[in-house]
Amino acid sequence: MTGIVALANGTGSASDYQLSGGESAFVSVASITRRPLTLSGVVAADKVYDGSRSAALSGGSLGNLVFGQTLGLSLSNGLFDTAHAGTDKPVTGSAALVDGSGSASNYQLPGGGTFSTTADITRRPLTLGGVVAADKVYDGSRTAALSGGSLGNLVSGETLGLTLSTGLFDTADAGSGKTVTAEVVLADGSGQASDYQVSGGTLISTTAAITPRPLTLSGVSAVDKVYDGTPAADFTGGSLANLVAGQTLGVAVPTGSSTAPTSAPASRSPAPPC
């Protein structure tokens, strides 16, 4: 730093004095410290769980710049505290100043440019396919046996377990293309179930058939009758086997027809010769 020294009147008169060598320049040393800035408005974007801690950063405004000067701002190294799903998760990052109309070297950021904010990691949606409900013979219940099931959209390299609850037909009655519903539960594998969710919720739906239950019929008897010139026959009795426990059915045996041929008129023998 340089300047010019000149005497000025005090209690004495400057004209009564002179500097050795007369008025002259001098050199001294002092510091100009970097101007502290404030940083605000940095935003970390919410994201869907992807197995990483990386966070996308944007925004940011600088305060306390010298009037009329501008600087650029570069954001980097955005990191969530963990990679797992959650809300309002801490995110840290780094900010660096870039020359604008002002020089970045004349300014400094608080905390050396390190900052923090928050964002969400939402649970990753999964697709579920291949669940099969088995057809069954009518048994009086709505229960359905389920098998299969595969998950799609997992993070590469991660696995999850899958548990299916007992399936339920819409009704217990026989029919084809009947709706079957069940609950699906995710279980930890190499990945954590809490980082995922099944698209459309945990209730799944498929279809299957309940076929009519086969019965055996026995004990039907035809009633003897007096010849009446008709083939009609009456029946009695009859019992059913293989009914569902606790259920009963009636047996209606209609009037049938005899398979015996009707009687033919008696033929006459020729009269013997006289």
C-alpha cells in the first residue's frame, strides 16, 4: 500500500516544520480479507429409492455481494445421510464460487462451502406378476391355493422375498373365471422391504374356477306295479355320496319308463282236420 505524507496544522503550525526529504510517498503493508457471503435457497430434489445416496441439487442465492457485482455458484457432492427410503432426510453438499462480474477470489462462503438441506427418498414401486390361483372342486369354502409370483423393477442386484396370504374366492359357489383376492407381503432379501412398495397396494387379484362336486347316487329302486298297459314306472329311495360335510341335498326321481316290451296279442293255432 502506498500514499503521500503531508503535514497539517495541529496546535502548532505546519509551516513551522518540514519532513526530512520533503513531502514524499511511503509504502506500507495491510490485508484485504475475503468478503463473507451468505448462501440460501439450495434445494435437494426428492427421488425414488435407487440404492444410492446421491442427491440432485439446484438453486442457491448469494447474499452480501458488493453492490453491482455478481458471482456464479457451482453445486456438487449432494449426498443423503443413507440410501434408504424416508422423509425429510438430511442432505449435504458442496458449493463453489465462480467468477462473474466480480472475482470469486474476493469472496468466501460460510462453512467452507459445505451446506445441508433435506429431501425425501420415496419407496420404489414394484410390479407383481405370475401369481396363480389353482382351480378346485367345490368344497363349501372360499379358500384358494396360490402359487408363483415375481417382482419387477427391483434395484439391480437386490432381491426381496414374497409372501402370499390365503387366497379367497369371491363366493364359495361353483363357477368359472371367478375372482380370487389375496394380500401380498414383501420380506427382506439382499434389499430391504421398507424401501419398496407393490404398485396398486398389497391387495392382488386373479381368477380361477370352482368346478361342481361329483356325487354318486345309489339305492334307487323301481316299484313293482300291476299291469296297466303303460311303460311308466315309479321309483323310490336313493342316497347321495361325496357331499360336503354338513350339507344335504334332496333327490327327486322322476317317473320313468319300463324297458319291458308291451304284451302282443296271442296267436291262434289252426283247427285240426276233421
